[in-house]
Amino acid sequence: MSWSAGGRFPSLLRFLLLLLFLSVAESTHLKRPFNNSFTAILVFGDSTLDSGNNNYVKTPFKSNFSPYGRNFANGVPTGRFTDGRLVTDFMGNYFRVFLETATYVGIKEYVPPYLDPNLTLEDLMTGVSFASAGSGFDPLTAQLSGVIPVQRQLEYFKEYKAKLEAAIGKERTKTLISKAAFLISAGTNDIVLNYFATPFRRQTYNVTTYQEFLLGHVKHFIQGLREEGAKVIGLVGLPPIGCLPIVITVTSVKADGERRCNDALSSIALDYNQKLQKMLEAMQNSSSTIIYYADIYKPLNDIIRRPSRYGHQSPDFAQTCRKIPPKSDVSF
């Protein structure tokens, strides 16, 4: 999914932003009130949050060409896997609109990629994206795609901190990091591109043990951020992966072109999300760091199953989502 750069603030986007930082998993108990005075937004994960880091990596997982970016400023493809802004760009620009004061106090218009060689000190101080399209929590996932694993993204964050310390001092950097919002979105590529598309992990793990393997990496990554001073962390759960266009195309397109979600794969994502929430609850209870879980599975699944509720009443919608021509470019 993507949202364009212009126009009225979308109601769906507003809903997702509220999910990201206000709708905590039901089992998660916060230890202190939510503080919305963020100084920066720092982003990790995969294509859902990559604002262009893959432009600087030798990988086929790129989006710096048309039609990507057609609704971005001046219609320029930036390396974002969308036709406009990423949700983190909206978050940076509208961080407090729907929170405590309903006042417009934006951090920045766009969240730039950390690997951009033209970043200014202001860019660094207000936040960057370390995310890399095609990445995941499993190091093998990034290796297969030739992209930046989340473990390396954490190392880039440490490098980022060192740059800030050299420019503004250790104390100011410590304060900035403690007041920054951290957002993580990854895991889909681990299951879809790694576990099911290649034989390597299936030789060692069944679905359940692979989920546990991934959760171990998630826990280690969050611990790494906490050790570096993160105080507010938001982690996005998996979407209904059986409804990804590429998954539908590969696994469930009928002879007549009819396209249906693969419910078996989506159930794996749902099961993973439930385990993830329990793990985050345990981590929350043992730390002063606030950990938010964002459930995107339910809203996205509802949009897919009941599009008319969200204004998609045109007959073209069903045609677009459920049928494809014999030759087509199908991507995530």
C-alpha cells in the first residue's frame, strides 16, 4: 500500500498512525505515560520503511525508477517502494496532529535514507531511515537479496550516534536519542522470500521453530536498541502475507485468472504476531523502555475482505485485485 504526497491527510493513514503509537497490544502494560515530544524518528526494517538506502547497495531490490515516485514531489522516484511517501514520512511531518494537543508540530517533511551522502547535520538530528528493502530479521534473508540485514542496520545506528557525538557532544546526543521515536517493520521477507521460496531454512526448521528463531532475532535487536539509549520503540507486526500480490500470483491464481488470498500463509503470520505480542509484553515488563506493538494485520485484512467499507466500490477494484492479464508485472 502507498499514499500520495499531496492532498488531505488520509483517514486510513490517520488510523494507521494511531495504531503505530497509540494502539498498544492488549496484553502490553505501559509503565509510564506516553510522551509525544519526539526529537527525531529513527527507522529500521524492510521495503515498508526504506526511503532509498538500496540506491547505494548493489542489489536488484531497487525502486529508483518509474512508476515509483509518480506522486512524490515532482514525480521523482527516490528509492521508496511506493508511488508517494512512506508512512514514516507522514509520521515525521504530522507527528502530533492526532495526539495530545492536535497541534501541527512536524519533525521533518521526509525521513531520508541514512546512506545518502548528502545528509546534513539537521537531517541526522531529526532522524533517518536505516531500513533496506528485501531485508529481514534472519541474516540469511538479506544475504539472499544482497541488501542490508537488520543487524547491520543496528551497526549503522551506532555509527550514526558517533557522528552526532562528534558534532553536538555526547550529552546532547544522549538526550536526542532518549527522546527519539524508533520504528521497526520487518519479518515478511523472512517468511515469504526466505523460508518458503528457498529450501535452506526448511532443512533445519519447521514453521514453529522458524518463528521462534525469528523472535529470538527480534528480541536481540530490540535489546540492542535499548542498550544504545532507545526509550520509545514501535514494532509493526506482519500483514496477511497470503494476500501479497506475489504470493497470490505464485500460489493461488486459478486457470481463469481469479486471484485469492492464501489463507494458510496468512495464518502463519497471524500466529507469529500473537507470539510476538507475548514476547514484547515480557520485554516491556522487564524494562523502562516503552514498547508499542502495531497490529496492521487486522485493518489490512479487513480492507482486502471488505473493500466497500473503505470507499472502494468501483467494479474496477475487484478486477484489479482478483484478476490479472496473462502477462503482467507483479510485485510485492
